[in-house]
Amino acid sequence: MKTNPLRLAWVFLLLSIAAPYIADADAAPDCHVGSYKLADGSIVDIGVTDDDGSHRWTRFDGATGALHPAAGNTWTSTLGWTKNSDGISVSFPDCEAGVIDFGGVSGQRIPFDVKDVSFTSHGITLKGRLTLPKGTDNAPVVILVHGSENSSALTAPGVVSALQRLLPAAGVGVFAYDKRGTGSSGGQYTQDYDTLADDLVAAVAEARETAGTRLGRIGFWGGSQGGWVAPLAADRTPVDFVIVCYGLAVNAIEEDQESIALQMRERGYPPETIAKALEVGHVAEDLFIHDFKGSYKEFDETRAKYRKALWYKDVQGDFSWLILSHTDAELRGMAKDFDWHTPFYYDPMPVLRADKTPQLWILGGEDYSAPSEETSMRIKSLMADGLPYTLALYPHAEHGMTLFEGPPSGDRPSTRYAVGYFEMIRDFARDGRLSGTYGDARLTVPH
């Protein structure tokens, strides 16, 4: 299994096995962080990667790497999320003034109009931030709906952080907020989609008011679990667009089953073995559904039945893998840590059929966490019914819309974001449609 945090399952993230970076609210801002316009006209973003002092750079074309402190004021880069040097050297000749030298090309940090806000939903205070391109012109605004992670959208690293600068650098405003129970927002962390959708409705109202006369189009970008929440919110408040990235048009149990089947198939196992692996996944899923109070007898019998099989170690899924190696006593003790009110059988299709908001779904053909095959077919069925959906499938991308080295069935170190991914988000938010090509994305557009 690859170690890129972008493809880790939502359970993995929530247990903080890979501890998220949480900025100290009282600390001085990192002068390196920001989006820069280089002398060649391109844009590169510098964001915090972790509390070890490293940073992540991301270009608008999807290239990315990690920056590591070197001698003097120099930083050296490694490719994507690998440990391999990419030969790029970066320095900040005048960090406070926003000057950068990126691979021998000078650049200047881009100023934005930024306003931090507070708003309430169901009596809970949520903290948000609107970032607009500098000036007085109207701008579309994308409200970021991050996935199941329990880290702050405003201070933690990752694509949600980078989009808050990359999109404004490309003329598109961003409203981000810490969802309840995360970062500086109040309340208790939850995966209750109804509650999260109501919070998102409140975020729309706040973004509209804060942007004021500068507001152009407004809509959602929902990643992973956000792909269930964003369409639900769009059904409750008028918005101009919804962009779902590596999301699902199936429920969470179907997601886990599809994930197991895809992983086992790509490892070369025959259908009869895959069926047994799905049986193992089923009893694990049943424990999740019943808050670890379900049938341990069936769970233990199924594990004992197959534990010595050579294929058993390869049963992963999106979340089944997390509990397969634990004893019953350990699982009962873990129950309180999974009290998230997850609607495992939530069916998104009625909402997707009812919603007339134009939606862009961007999926990856190698997504182990949120397999795209069934979701792609369902989005196409909605399009066949005349609903305003657009589908973009990156055949070689995984969760997070990243590309990776090596065969799909092996270790999968990610090297970059898919070519055209960020441009696609910008264009749909700005224009409500796609035009031209976006890397190797296979587009299915409305007639």
C-alpha cells in the first residue's frame, strides 16, 4: 500500500496515524507560505507540509514536491510524495518581502484580499476565511467542502490549503472553513451528512455576505466525503455549481465492497477469491454499521475461516482493513473512537436526481478509496436523463487526483496531481462549463 496521505482512507485520517499539522494560532505567520507569480508567468504555491519544517510546492499545472531545508537559505525538493530528488532548488532571498527563486526563476508573492469570519449553524460557531483576488472586480467563489479528515481546513496542509491560494491566483475566490469539531470551530466532530450540509448552507450565506458586491458565481468544491455533503447542501440552498472530486454516487458500504473488489482484481486474484474477500469485508462492515456492537461471532468465524489463506493479507477496502487484525476486546475498546454518526447506507442518488444545479464530477480510474466505476455509470445515467452533469475521468489517477509510479497493485508513491485538474476546477467555477482538453481526462459533457 502506498503511503501518500492523499489516498489514505477516511478512517486512517481520523485516527491521526499520520498526524496532521495544526498551526499555532498565536504563532507568527510563516513568511514562505503563499502563491507566487514567477518571471515566466507561471504560478507556484508554497504551503506547510508538516511540523518538521518542510514545505510543499504545487504548480497550477499539478506538478508538486516537498521542500526540505538545506544549507543557508536554500531548500531542496523531492518529487511528489516520493523520496527522490527532482533537482529543483528553491530559495527566498527576501522572505518578508515575498521574493522567491524557484529553480532559477525569480518570483513575487501574490497579494490577496483576505477576511476571517465567524458564523453559526445550529448554535455552533464556525470559523471561516474568504480569499479573493486583489481588487474590486467580481469573482466567482468556491466554497471548499473537505472530506472526512478531522484536521483544520484553515491551517492544516494539503490540497484544501493550496486551493485557498492557487484558485485566487487564477481569478477564483475561495471560502474555506473549519467544519464543526475541527480546528478553531466549535462543536463535536461528526460525519452526519445532514448536519454537515446544514453547516454548508450557513457557509454559503456567510460567503455571500462577506463577498458583497464582488460576488460573481458561487458554488461548492467537495472532495471525497464532501462529495456526499455538497450535493445535499445544493439541494437546500441555491448555488451556481457543484464540483465533486473523487467522490461517490454509492453508499459507504458499497464503497468499501467496490474498493476490496478493485484491489483484489488488480492483484490478479480470480473471481472466486474476490468473492471470499468480499465476505470478509462484509462482516467487518457489519461491525462498523452497528457501532462495534454487532455479531462478533460471525466476524470471528469468518476471520478464522480465511486467515491462513495467502490472499487474506491483501483484503483492505476503504475501511475494513482497519479492524481485521484486532481482537474482540480491542474492538470493543475502540468503539467510542468511531462514534461519528456515519450514515453508512445513505443513498445519494435521490438527491442527485432531484438537484438541477450544474455539477462536475472529477474521478480517478485507480482510486482505491473511492472506486469510480459504478459512480461513473450512475453519473452518466443522470446525464442520459437530461440532468446538467459533466463527468471527467482521469484513468490513471487515484484518491486525491494524484498520479503515481509503479504498477497499480504495488506500492504507489504519488508524483503529482493530474495534468489539467486545477484548470478544470477553475474553468467550471468561472464559466460553468469545460472547454478544450485537460491532460488525459476523458470528458463526458451534456448535449
